[in-house]
Amino acid sequence: MIRAPSRRVWLGLVALGLVAGCGFQPVYSASGVGIGQVSVPEIEGRTGYFVRNELLRLSLLEQRAPEVPVLTVRLTSTFRDASTRTDSFSDRTLLNVTAAWRLETSGEPLTGLVTVDTGFDSRDAAYGGVILQADAEERLAGAIARAVWADLRAKRSAR
């Protein structure tokens, strides 16, 4: 025997229909800045891995478009000592990363270049410096991705 839905179920369905018809949108809906979603191929290196993930995250906030352009990024990293102790060992290192990006679209491609710096302490203890360097690369990757996205947005709106 099949029972008819209860009054609560009917009221719930009516309320759901009213909410859906009022223009309600979830807080985390796609809004973006008008760039549209992009495809980001793999970027070489550890920092590149984090940059790609952050760019994909930023891209997911964008509205979907029929054409998904490809954003390629090439990173160049340099390390240099920021300060040297009296015993000739460095106790602070600067990491400089330059990202050359290119957005392939159906029209003329957009290109840009951004540079981001960060510093980290150097440690004499085993693996201490490795952990600090890894943390600096992760922090830097987020800054690079946001800088690339901002540069892309500026150049796209200037068109």
C-alpha cells in the first residue's frame, strides 16, 4: 500500500519552491571577476604544483563559459642569501620567483610577467632548512597565483 505524502512533506516542497523562485543563491556560488574558467596545464616543480592548484581554485569561482582558454605558466626561481653571520653561514635566504604566463584564447593571446619575493630562515639543524624552504614555497605560490590572476584580470579588462 502506497501512502500519500504527509502535510509536512507538502509544506516543505511548497517552501522549497518559494525559495527557489525568489532568486536565492548559495553563499559560495560562482561569481568571479569576469575572466571565466580556465584550464591550467601542469607547472614544473614543487612551487608550480601549488601555483597550479591555487589558479584552478581561483578559476572555479568564475562563471562557466562555452570555451575554456588554456593558461600556461612558466616559473623561474632564484635563491640568494639575505644576511650572513660572522661564521660565513647564511641565516636568512630570499626566494624570488618570476612567473611568465600566457592565456590562449580564440582571439589574440594575453601574456604577462609577475615577480614575487619571500624570505625564510636558514637553519643548521638537519631538515630544519628544508621545512622552512617548503613553507616559503607554499606561501609564495599563493601570492604568485593571486598576482597572475590580478594581472590577467587587468589585461583582460583593458581589451
